[in-house]
Amino acid sequence: MEEETPKTDFYIKLSSEADMPTLLAPFYHQDTETLVDGETLEETVVNVGDPYMVMQTADYAIDIVGIISKPTGNILTNAEGNEYPEQAPLDGWHINIRLLNDTFREVTEAIDLTNGTSPVTPSRVWL
């Protein structure tokens, strides 16, 4: 019996861009600074700046696709007379995650199963 290869590419659809910091929190980093009280020498660690997404590490890579648009079937004409297909945005905010090892597997699978909607045919995939 052949062992199944674990999934490495995740194509996730969130409701909106605003959901990213909460739903993808394990992929965010918060810079900190240690302050030392001059009298007591007590150390306090405080956050510095805003949290930010770390897009690539030795463990994973993230591709923020964002809004995906698809042709509506209508043809439009620009001011120069050139025709082009009308595009309409699809619902959601799209993110691709590629795991390079198992360090973030559990959290990525949880995001994929509970917080996002994996498209059957993703518009942009990893090569």
C-alpha cells in the first residue's frame, strides 16, 4: 500500500482582506523591544509598530492573490476603439500558501478546513 503524499499547496478563499490578520495570525510577526527600568532593573517587553505578515520563510511561502476577476461575457470598447472583455470581481480574498515542511502544517490545514474555502480550480497556482 502506497503512502499518500501530504498536501503542500493550499488555495484559500477568505471573506475579505480584513480577515487576514485574524485568520492568518500564525504567519504574522510582531516586533518587540525590551525596556529596562533604571531603578529596579526590571525588564518589560513591549510591542513596537504594527504586526506584519511574513511572506516567506524556510517553512512556507505565501502568495496574496487578492481579488480575482473573471470575464462576464460582454465585450467593451475603450476610447481608442480597442475591444476588451468586461471583468467582474469574484467574491472573497484569495491567498495561496505553499508548505516547505511540516512546521506550519497543522495551522495551515486548520485555516484551510475552517476559515477559508478552497477553490476546486484555483485561478493562480504554484508552479
